[in-house]
Amino acid sequence: MDSILGIEAAKFTDEEELPVEENTALDDQFQILSPRSSLRALQQQEDVCDDFAYFLEANIQCIKDLEEGNHSVPPILRSGSILRNLTDSFNNAESSGVDKRDNAEKGKVKITMDDKEEEIFFWNSSIVCYVLGANLPLSILEGFARQIWKDKVDKVGLLSFGIFIIRFTTIEDRDTILNGGYTFFNNRPVIMNSWDPDTNFKKEDIRAVPIWIQLENLDLKYLGQNTLFKIVGQLGNPIMVDDNTKMRYKLSYLRILIEVTLQQDQPGSICFEDEHGFNVTVGIKYEWKPLEKKHPTPTEATNTNKATEDFKLVTKGWKPKIKPPVAGAKTGNSFHVLDDQQGNNNNEAVIIPDEEQTNDGKKFFTTFVYGFNEVEGRKTLWKDLMDMAILDPWIVMGDFNDILAKDERVGSKVRHNLATDFPNCVAYCQLEDIKYTGNFFTWCNKQQDSSRIYSKIDRVLANGRWIDTFPGAETIFLNEGIFDHSPALLTFHQNVQTGKKPFRYFRMWSSHPSYAEQVKRVWQQNYEGTKMYEVVSKLKALKTIFKGINKQGFSDLHAAVIKAKEALDESKLTWLRDGDDNTSAFHLSIKARRNQNKILSIEDAQGVRVDDPSKIIDIFLSYYQSLLGTNKHNRTTVNGRVLKNGPTITRQQADGLVAAVTNEEIKKAIFAIPGSKAPGPDGYSRYFFQDNWDLIEGDICDAVRSFLHSGHILKETNCTTLTIIPKVKCPNSPSDFRPIACCNVIYKAATKILCSRLKHILPELIAQNQGGFVQGRFIGHNIMTCQDLVRHYGRKSKKANCMIKLDLQKAYDTIEWDFIEDVLKGFLFPDKFISLVMCVKTPKFSLFFNGTLHGFFESKRGLRQGDPLSPLLFVIGMEYLSRIMKEIGCKQDFSFHERCASLKLNHLSFANDVLLFYNGDYKSIILLLQGLQLFTNTSGLTPNKSKSAIYCSNMADIEVKRVIDASGSSQQNLPFKYLGMPICFKRISKQECSILAERMTTRIRTWSIRNLSFAVTVQKLATGAQLCSVPKAGLLPRVDDNGVIVPRLVPWSYYQNSVSSSCSFAWWDWERWEKEIDWMAL
């Protein structure tokens, strides 16, 4: 942390005086934050939702009024500062003497030069420009300008359709560019004029333009510049020759820039008389040339003044190359739709089908694809792919020039059709990505800084049959090097078993005739030792019995039938809950998940890719042993005075934590564990305990009670299996995976009881700054408070503000055990309860890798993700940060963020996401960072520099730089994502909420009609019809599992255009279902 912040930790001595305010008063200032009272006490969760719903309704009505041409004031806040009326917005106007009376009473308003002087001065260093023959998007033109003129460009704006204004840092820079010659964009001339406040720049004002021409078959003796200018002077005013012509490098490629008028003729050749009096004809090739003119009729005369329509791009035609057949390969009849294809043009995409056969006789179909840049051209590609969709093993690969999700492109906006056509085609064909790694983005435009665009447009897709045939297939996208595309390497890994599969209890065994008798016989045996040891020994002895039952009655066909029935029952329960009850769709999703979860290759610490299974396992084991098995040296102890500056545990609460445990509590805890949860190292899920509860109840309750009474737990019970799941779509190293701990059921039952008692205390103990894992807290509180703080960031004001967004690196894995214990003691938790929860210090881990267990190592720090205790203990640890920041807020040198001084509010936290905010003063940021440094030195939690960012408002550049240097984080611009939601200083746009809407559309697109039965399809169509008929209040179904009211933020118009259109693929088989569906019933 010292290397990141470079500052010393804050120091709080016992002699330092406490704040003047009483603790109770200070606690009142740290109440929950809501939209009704801005940064005051949040009330009930229902009030928050109602206020927010009102804001959204008013916002939607505002959009509707604007679309109808009516004047409307956007709803900023209704009450407080989140729904406030706009009365105070006009205070400055009153103080400056501006009369707000109706214009009808005063007459017309006169604008003087003094009124315009400031704005004219601002734009005085600007040019107005447009690209001849093209109407570029603002983002493209801005990227082009910043690429060629670098830091001379200050601002780029759009004046009208195709016409832009570019403001330069100085007038001298503007004049240098205007006098520096012609500028071309993709061979198109860029027409530029200096901005004049009294001139309305239009495209029609241009009468002459520069164009490049090429002279063909001209003798060497005429290549002098004077001779060339004399020859081309017949066409227009010669300006210059290119460098190759000037240096006489390319003698057959004579290129000259001339200025021509838009009305003159452009001949294909010109003649001149040589020194002997003979006529010489020279061919002319135009890179851009005016269209052939015709005399307009009277009705057409009004439309002949559009100069930009007089130019066209002259391109070369091309003929398709006929590839010779590949030896040993033949073309299958499944691709007969391509038999009439004669070649490729600009309106079609390239599709090369082939049928392949491997050495072991496996046959599959391959399709190579190239999609054109134009949207209309790709529509033919999607149609052809859907026409040739087959059930045989089929793989499709190539450059699709399109994306499947909006997060697969960064640096530019994603149009609506880019997010629907291609995904619908993939869903219809039942294709999915083959397991891939390497570069996630496969293409970039090779521009610099903000002009760079990344996209994932190259893919290797396959259907389920192909994936079943080649389960070890993996696509590695290599570095692009000097190219703009990343090469794709399709690799087939050997299916090598690197270990023994662990035992796992299957509920199907309970149907065996001798199941109950054998379980009872083993369970009634006597074992000497503690109650916990007896249970562990009996569970271990039962494994042999269950293996025998599996071999005797559940082998071969019989076992397959029972397992299939069990899978069917479980899939029905799961998919009825999630919205799908079709078994083929279930199995397809399972195949996709297994395919993506396999780890076939990984990069080691040196960046070298390894595909040997044994070496991959060693890399993961070494990584987690280093991550979990290393504690912090010279850790700073917890400051007791800081902890006592707030509520602590009362005697009554302490007694409730260590009260006696009943059998009913233990049963409730065990039965509350989902049966589908992955089992711990012993292999037993909740189903075993539920099926045999009458027999084992006494022993299980005694075992759990013995731990809660003595605090001692067997290492066999506290062992943990680490299951690693990817955190990103394209993981390449062990750090891209999240370790999830799978604990034994008995351990979970004990910790669930502790959690049930602890959760009732936390709301009184934890400050309202924390919004996560505390009963009664709502994630929306933090989101809306953050939104309220930044809503003025886009305005010009003398008030400077700054917000720092921090992400604690590997928070659960690196928090120190001694720190947790010190905080619990500081909050006056009873010693017995502390000894129980500190069982987190004795786990041992094994790695679950591709279906097998490996390694057995200890840890020295960290909380297990998957342990019921972990979230609550982490929240308690983060409370120390809140109390440090409370002390920082009482410092005389600290200045609060705007509208936060009365609340003494300087931070928010939700799990490992932390927000720090202040008024932009350098002393204040130093105090905050010192407090953060103290927390780091004590807890072991370190901010992740790459995921932290600074957001400033109305701060001088020199102050921003000082903040960046002090914090080590980078400055970024709004909007940004906080807890999964876009935070911006203006109304949420379609682009900002597109990711949220895509969560809905992604689920919808998985309903491939080839995997849904007729009944299920009708059910889903009915659901879609109900969604499309929801009132325009925007109250859509919830799509986030974290409790966020996400759909309330999605504009209704965007929902109609994006989400509802995603259901269109369900109607592709219209003729099949037209007469079978009772449409009135829907």
C-alpha cells in the first residue's frame, strides 16, 4: 500500500481529545441516505422505491412531451435534493437583475454584443469543417482530429448533420492548420474554414474542391513539375504533386492534386501538343470525380444545389478466386444453398462450407465466414447461416464483423441492430462459442488514446453435437502484432484424467431396496471419541456402503435410467423457477457451462501458456498457497479509541449470542441449505441428512452442539474444497478466477446458527455508510446517494468536489485473521463467541480442478467465499474503516464534499467497493488517504490501483494532478459503474442502461425454438406478451439477483426497441404455429 499511496498512515493517540459532539448526535448524522431527504436519514425501503418510481414516471413523461414538441422541465428531484423543484435554480438570475416576467409583458428581448462576447471569445480559435461526400459520426471525426492534430485540439462539436466545429487551444494553432495545406479523410477532402460569428457555414457554400488525379502512360520526359502543371492546367488549378511523384519513385503512378469546380466537366483524357507538333493523349484517373451533370427539369431545379451529392467513390471491381479442392475433403449436400453462388460482391458475405473427417473417423461440417462492414450486407449472411443450420456436428468460424453483446465493443457506441441480428441468428442455429482464451477483443482500429476501438468480431462457434464430439477443443486468440485482427488457433487437447474423482452422494441411492437397512446398520455402530468424531467416522464408513450400492443396483443401463430421471426432476425444479421447463434446453445449457468451465490451458507467472494438466494444477496450487498462506508482517494493531467512538455490544446482546442451541435451530439450519449446493470434501449434500433425519437427528445435533459449546472443531469437518470459477469472460491466469469454498454441511449448520444470531446485532453496530450484508439495508441506498452527489459534476461552478472510487484487491482472500479478532474484541463481543467464529483460522484446502481434487494446504489469512460467516465478519472488519473516516471528518483541516458537511459524510462502502469524497482540497485528500493507509496497515486490505479511479468537478488542473500523484489512481470521466449501475450527472441515456437491458435480452435469446417444445414456446410467448403490455411507468420485472431495482432505470422506449424485439426469433416458424396457438388466450 505504501508503494501505491506513498503517504504515512493516520495516527490517533489515546490522549487526543474526542470530538465535541456526543456520540449519539454523531451517530444520528450517519443515518441511511435516501432520495427523499437527499443525504439525511433514509426511511422505509417502500418510501425509497415510491420516490424513485415517481422520478422515473416524471422523467418518462418529460421525454414524451419533448417528442411531441411540447416544452417540459426535466425532473431533477421531487423533495430534498433528489426530487427537488427548480425554484432555487433561478436565484442567480434574480440576483443578477434578470427579469423573469413573461416576454409578452416586456416585449422582445434584445441581445447585445456584451451578451455574446464571452461565447464568441470562447469559439474564436475554432474552425468549421465537413468531409466531402461523407456524413461522419461525431466520435469518428473527433478521433480523426485528435489523431492528426494531437493536443492542439481542445473540443470537437457537431453543428448540424455532417458539419462540425473544432476548437483549438490557441488561435495560432488554428491558423497554422488552416495555412498548412489540404487535409484528407480516407481520400476525401476535408473542407475547413475559420469560424465566423456572423457567417452560417453550409455545405452548399463550397464551389471548388481539391481532388487527386493520376496520369496514365506519360513518358518520362514530361515528368517535371512545370510540365505536369501545364498539362493538368486544362482540368483545373494545379496545387501540388505527391511525394512519390516529386522524388520520382513511382514513375507509373503520377499523382497530382488539382482544384476543380463542382460544375465543370471531367473528361477521361486530355490532349496536348508535344515539341514536334504532334498531339499526345494522356488518360486521366480520378480518385474522386463529379457525377455526370444533366439539365434539371423545372420540378427538379430546387434539388440541384446539393454539392455533396455530386461526388461518388470510384472503386475497382473484382472477381472471385476459385479455390482448388482440398485433398481428402468433399462438399456435403447440406450446403446446397450455396450452389448458385457465382462470386462475392459488396452486398454478400463470404461463406465457404466444407465437410471434414478426422483420422479416427469422426465427421463434421465446417463453415468459414467473412461478414462485410455494411449492416445490409450482413443480413444475407445471417439468412444463409439460418438456412444451412444442421443437426450434424457443425463448426462456424471467421470474421463476422458483428458482436453478440454490447460489452464486446469498447470505444464506440453499439447500434441496436448490432445487438439483435447476430445473436438471434446464433440462437436459431443453436451455436455457441467454443471454449476460448487469450485476447478477449479480437480486433482494434490501431488508433491512439480515446480514438482506439476494441471489438470481439472474430469467433469460433459450434453446435452441441460438435462440442460433444470434441470436448477438449479450445480456441486461443493470439496477440495481433502488426495486424488489426487476432489470429485464432483452434486446439484439441487430450482428455487426460489427472486425479481421482471425489465421492459424491446421489439421492437416487435411496431408492435401492437395502438402502435404509444398510444405513441404519452402519449408523448404529459405536465409535470412541467426541460426538463430532463419531459422526465423521460414520459418514466415512457409509461411503463404502454407497459405493457398493452403486455397483450392485445402479450400473450400466439401470443406473443411466435412474440418473436421467433424477436429472430430469432436478432440471424441472430448477428451470421452472428460472423460467424454463424443457429438458433439451436444460441439457444444452449444461453442455455450454461444462464447455466454458473447463481449464485446458493457462498462463504461468512469466506469461507462458501451459496446456499440460499436471503443470496447470501446479500453477494454481502455487498461486493459492501464496495468496492464502502468507500473512502480513509488522501489522499495526487496532486502535481501541477509534473503535469505541461508536456503539458496541451490550450485555443483553452478548448473552443472546452465546445462548444454548436447540435441536430445532440445528434442523432449521441444515434444511435451509439448498440441496443443489456443491458438497464439501466429505461429498454429502443436504439431501442425505434430509432423507435420513429421523435416524441421525440425535447424533448430528449433538455433534453441532458440541462445537458450539466447546469451540473445538475437527479438521475433517473444517476442511474445504476450493472450486474456481472465472471472473471474466476470457480468463488467462489464476488471478482471473474466483475461489469459492465448498464447506461440509455440519460446518455450515453451525455457522448458520451463529449468523442467525449475529445478523440481528449488526444493524445497531454497523454505521449507515455500509449498505451490504446488513439486515434492513438496501443496495439502492448507496447507488442513489452516489448519484445524488455527482449530479452537479457537469455544471460550471466555483465549488470544487472530488470522488475517489476504490476497489479492495482480493478483499476476502487477504484480510488478516488477527485483525478480525482485534475488532471483535474492541466491539466487546463475548470471548466464547469470538472463539467460535475464529474457527475461520483452522481450515485446510484442496483444489477442485476439472472434476478431481488436488493438494492439501493450510492458510494463514482470508475469509472463505462460501462460508456463511464470511460476509458478516467482513462487514465487521470494514466498520473499522468507517470509524477511522469518522475521526478524519472531525479534523479541522478536512473539508467535506458539497452538501455533506452537516452529515459529516465522507465515504460509502459496500463490501469491497469504497467511495471517498471531499471538496477537492489537497489537505483533505491527504487526510483521507492517511486514514486509508492506517486501515491497510491494520487489516491487510489494499486498494487495487487498476480498478480505482478519481472523478473531479470544477478543480484546477494542477490540483487534479496533485490528487493523482498522491493517490496513485487515474482520473476518469463520468459516467462510471457503481455496484453494477451507471452513475452520471445527467439523465440516464439509452447507452448507459444498455447493459442492464441486455441482461433481459440475453435470457430471452437463449430460448432457441429448436430446443423448446410447442407448449413451452406458447408459455414464453404469453410471458413476453405480458411484458410488452406493461404500463409505461417502467415497472418491469426484476433482472438482478442482488436485489437491485434495475428495470426501473430502463427507459420505456429503450425497452420497447431493444428487449421486446429480441423475441422476434420466436415468430420465425410462423407457418408452423399459426393455426395451433389460441392468440386470444395470450
